[in-house]
Amino acid sequence: MERREYEQMHALEGRLWWYRGLHGLMVDHVERTTAGMTRPLLDAGCGTGGLLAALGRRRSEAVRLGLEYDADAAALAVEKSGAGVVVGSVTALPFGDGTLGAMISADVLPHRLVEPAVALKEAHRCLETGGILILNLPAYGWMFSAHDRHVHSARRFTRRQAVGLARAAGFRVRRATYWNCLLFPVMVLRRMLTRWSQGGSDVRPIPAPVDWLFGALVGIERRLIGWGVSLPFGGSVLLVVEKDG
């Protein structure tokens, strides 16, 4: 990503509604699917470490690792999370076959330097049998906008596309749902209005009352998803898959 985008992420990922919702959803699913896991959990494309830090607060017993392409962001991730972070690419993971118990990856497969099919094959190689992969992906190609360009994304996914990619890489799909459903009309309007903007991504501070409201709406969705409800549309796709063998 552009340097200012990493700086914004580092400053805001602990308090902005979007990151709070994303990290909460992903850690919820880590807790539900990795009980008894003894091998390390990898955040593949960990950015500046906010998700790794959230994992540490709720899964303090887990061995946490991070992988990040940008060396400066990796250093910030170590400082923020206290986890071990290596510099590398999700398309050439520096780990042995079957050495990881679980992997998470938030909005990394869309990056223009990443080939999703290759990254998923690498994840499958490095996970142990029964290992879990949890992905967050931006939804719908028609939603592509200035935000995507500023964070160097090249693609967005439907739920069906995400499921198809995971199955092609050898995974069994355990859960696939959209989220950010209640705020989707607002997101669509903003993306259409800023499609050609040069002003940066959507990662920026917003007024506290608005942040609270948006966070509360995502919190409702998080509870519904926790109850097993699959949302029919939304700004992102959450995918939970398992390596069968």
C-alpha cells in the first residue's frame, strides 16, 4: 500500500469502527474453530499488527505469528502485537508443509501483487490436516472505487467466487457469509460518489457519534453471524475453510 495508508492503518486500527468489527468477527471465528490447537496461528498479511494484537488479547495462549510484505509495517506489527513477524509474501510462505494450525488473512488476496489461487495453495500446503483458514475479502467487483486503488487492490469477490477459489485449492468450506450488510447502502453511495477521487482510501477518522453508530450496527451483525445467520449481501465476504487432507 501507499505509505500514508500504512500510517493511517497504524493510527486508527485500534479504534475505528471498521477495524473493531473486522477484528472482532475474525477473532470470534478463531475462537470457535481452533479449540485445542497447538501449532502456530499465522496472520498472513498482518499490516501494522492490529489483528495480531486483538488475537493476543483473546487468545493469549496461542502461538501467534505474522507475515507482512512491507518491512516497515512488519516492524510496527511487532511493536503493537508482541508477536513474531516475518517479512515475506503470501504467495511464497516461508513455512514448512503442515506446520501451521490456523491462518487468518484480512483483505490480502485482492492485492495487485497477489495471485489468489497461488496464495490459497500455499495456505493449504502450510496448514496441518484439519487446519483452519479464515479470510476476509472485499465484495462485488462493481464496488471497485478509489478506495481500492489507494490500497492497491485489484479485485473484489462475490461469496460464490470466494467459495469456488477455496474449493479449487483443496479446502472444505465451513462458513461463508457477507457482512457489513446494514451499512451497505451507505457504503454503495459513498463508493459511487468517490469512484474517481484522488483523496485517499476510506480509512480516516470520523465523528465519534457516527463511529459509535456504525460500530453498533456491525455489532448486531456480529451477533447474528455468531448465531449462525448468513447475511445475504454486504461490503465484505467472511470465509472459514478447513484443510481436509
